[in-house]
Amino acid sequence: MRIIAFLIIVTAIFISCKKNEGGTPIITNVRSVDTTKRDSSFNQAVPGSLIVIQGSNLGGLKAVYFNDTAAYFNPVYATDNNIIVTIPASAQTKATNPNTPEIIKVVTDHGTATYSFTLYLPPPLITSLSFDNSGTIVYINGTNFQGIKKITFPVSGVDTALSYTVNKTFTQIVAEIPHGTPYKDSLRVYATFGVGAYPYPPPMTITSVSNENGTAGTTITVNGTNFVGINQVLFPGNIPGTNLQVISVNQLKVTVPSGITVSDSLRVKGVLGTAVSPQLFASYIVHPSPGYLSTFEVQYGPTDNTSFVGWTGGYADQATATANYPGATGAVAVLQQGSPMSANAGPTSQGNPGLLQLNPTPWVSNTSLSINNYALKFEYLVKSTWSAGQIWIAVGGWYGWSSYTARFAPWESAPGGKLQPSGWQTATIPLTEFHKGNEFWQTSYKTSGAIATKFSDFPTTEVGFLIANDLPAAVPVNSVNIAIDNVRIVKIQ
């Protein structure tokens, strides 16, 4: 009897196994792993998605393929009715292989099941555009640049890219811009699974001008973006500049024309439109108030815009400035270190030939304003190579140089640590870089300190320029020899 019972049990197990292994594998649907969506099936997904393949007789799983690309699976998540698996991110789609079979294939130890299923990609996403220096090639940056069919530009005439290439990660397209005049619309990238669009043409911008008060005959540098097909630079009064040289899509040089009698923004005109400078050009002509602290035209002048007081700092009238500091807009102040300075000497004492102070002049009409996006600007000319010594710009009255202080030492970032003479330049020091107390630089160079947040935090509007040395090396005589002009506080954004 025991033998008969054993045979019955073995036979039952064998019949059960044969029943499970002998059934044909069938895929009935594909759904999300989200249990709240178990009744919602779909027939397409993006590579990289986690899905559930459902059906019957799926046990004994050997392999899962998506468009002939093998997928890794964990046997723990593979049952007779459900297989939880991630579609390989590298699985081919119609964008990468037009002949892809578009099926899921499940291979078991007792058969194979297939299921029609589409793998698709998100449409192209364009995040930015940039140009090469010639302005004839555009770099289209973004994602999902697979299966590209064509690229179009909003230009007159033939609008498709003359040629294009896509990088291996499908994140950048390099396209040759078609000929024709652009108009405002969108650049479009057409791909197998959709279209990506981006505003075109991108705007030109002017980010800075090397000398915002350049005089006639001087050459200035204009920095910005998208300087494509530049044909004109217009100065105040719509007077065109001369000797235009486009250095790159981000920079050009131009000579200031004669005849400027008003102050206005600089304008750069090109194929992509017109860019307007954020700052006035030739502001010295009108030196608007409040905001203009000194033009230095009248030494010791008590009136607004000419409020220069020379403590023992230098001063050059218009004739002297014209002879010694070419390109000046009139009289200028001079900072020259007339004696050696020891290491970490701090601010100069009164009597040193490198000290200037301005009379109090209103910076803004509303002192409750935030100082964010405001800066101190002035023009400066380096007379001889500058490689040691700094300028401190302090806020305070006579003997009151313990207030908010900024530091100006452009030679430190110049090639080889030496700033060579190169004509008049515009300095821009954001007011957020002013720190409370000269002792800030003396005792803790470039560390945190009290910072003003609004104009009323400054105790006065008197501004001083001091030659100092806060570094461990001594400063030789005449190491600092610069002229300064057109001191102003303006909004920079």
C-alpha cells in the first residue's frame, strides 16, 4: 500500500509540472507598476520605464527582449502571470532603427511569447542656442535629439538647415544656418517622435563696454552675445562708429565718432536685430543727478557733479589731462604713490599724495532702496604698469574712513599679475561688495564682514579713494599711478 501511495503522489506531481510547463506562454497586456493603475494597460512606453508584463504560463523565464534588446530581470519578480522588468534605456526605437520589430519577446523554458509594443522617445527639447564666431553655424543644445528628420529656421527663402550633425549623446546639434533674412518665430527640430521649438532669432545683448565715456577717436570694446552679421554700431545721436571690427560673436571693437553732444545708450545692429547697452554712453556730457558724484571739472567745487575735494591727492586740469592722460573727458583726479609702502601697510595717512575725497552728493533719490543691482562706476587710466598696491574706495567724511570700503586692484587678475597701460577703462564695483570698516581688510583679508543692504545703511555719501597695501609684499615708489574720472553710482541691471 505504501508503494502505491508513493506512486500516486509522484504521478500527481509530474502531471502538475507537465501542466504548468506545457502551457503556451501568452502575453495579454502591459501595465504600470503602480497598483492604483493595475487595470490600465498600454502598448507603448519610453526606454528606461519600469513595467509589468502580464499573461499566463510565463514561468520558467529565460529572457525578455524589447525590440531585440535583452533586458535584465530578477527571477524573484517573475511569476507565471507577471514579470516586473525595466525596459533597457539602450533599447532601439524607430528613431534609432527604422526597421526595429516593435515587439516584446518573452522566452521561457517551454516556449516563447511575443506582444506588439512600441518604444518611443520624448520629443526633442531645446534648452539653448549659441553661434560660432562666423555667425553661420548654430549650436542647438538640449536632449532627445534622436531620429532627426530636418531642422528649420524662420528665414526668408529656403528655411531648412544647409547641413547638420548630432553628437553621440544626442544633446547637441551643429547646424549650418540657411541663407535669408530671419524673422521672429521659432527654430524647429523635427524628429521621429515629435518636434522641438525654440525662439529664433535669439536676442543680441550688450553686457559691457570697455569705456562708457570714450572720447572721439578712441577705440572701445563692446562685449555681449550673438553678434551675428553686425553692420553698424550707433552712438548717441544715431552717429555711426567707425573702424568696426567684429572679433567674435561675443565681442567687437569700434572707434568712437566725433560730434556726440548728448548721452544715450549704445546700439549694435546686425542680422539678428538691435542690442541696446544697459548703461548710458557719454554720460559725462550730462552727468545726471542724483548718482553722478564727480566729473572733476572744478577743483574744490561745492556744487553737485563737480564736488571734488583734493585732500592731498593729485589733480590735472583739462590742459594737463589732455597732455598726460589722452582720451580724458576733461579734468581728472590722479592717484600716484609717491613713496614706498611697507607690507600690510593698510590705508594711507593724510599727507600721502595718493588720497582723494569727494564732497557729499546724493546717490539716489530714495535711500530706502536696496543696493542690489547698483554699482560704483568710474573711468580709470593706468599710466604705467600696475602690479602692486591697491585702491580702497571708502565711504566717510574727514577722518571718518572706518565705514563701508571696497577694494580695487585689477592687476591681480591681469596676465602675469601686471596690468599694462591700455587707455581709459570703466571700472564697475557692485555696492554689495562694500564692507564695513577699513579694519576689515587690515585684519581679515577677504573674509565676511558687515555689509549694507540698502542705501540708508551708508552713514554718508562722501566717497574717498585711498592708496593702500593689504598684501604681505612691500610696494615700491610709483607702483600706483592712475587717473580717475566720472565717478558715479548707477543701476547696472
